[in-house]
Amino acid sequence: MKSYDNLIEALSDLKKEGYVEDFNLKQNCIECRDGMYRIFHDEFNIDNYFRFEDDDSSPDNSAILYAVTSEKYNLRGTLINSFSIYSNEVTDEMLNKLKFTN
């Protein structure tokens, strides 16, 4: 797996690889394009993920960057979430889809 020194570097590289959508995590799906696409757990795959932690190792300053593909909608993009995903109100299906990285 490729590694990056920071989140900005990873986002830039992934964008060059075609991950151009900016996904947002919702309770039971991920969304992009201001809600135009609502993609449910069985409609996307996580191609890769990268963890980032600030020097102080505080969970509040940590994030996971997911590279996401939805073949159904022919979309590729990124999803950024904190390590504290388990504190978000998400369905079990979404939690299971994202938790393999932890």
C-alpha cells in the first residue's frame, strides 16, 4: 500500500488517479454532488484507505481517507472521516462497510 506524509498529499494523488468526487458520510449512505447521489453500503467499494494522525496523537486530530468506487453510478471519489466513526450515528451496514480498517 502506498503511504503519504499528509492528507493533502494523499488527496492530490488520488484526484490524479480519478478519485474526483467528494463523498460525505450520512446515517445510511454516502453522498456527493450536494445530495444528487445517495450511495448505499451495497453500491460502493472501498479501494484503499490511509490513516493520518497529528503529532500530538489526539483522536480529535486523526482521520481516515477512503478511496471509494461506485460501479453502479460510475463514480470514484474520497471520503474523509475521523477515527471516531463509531461515535457517528450510522447504520450497522455502513459501520461494517467502513470498519475493516480499524
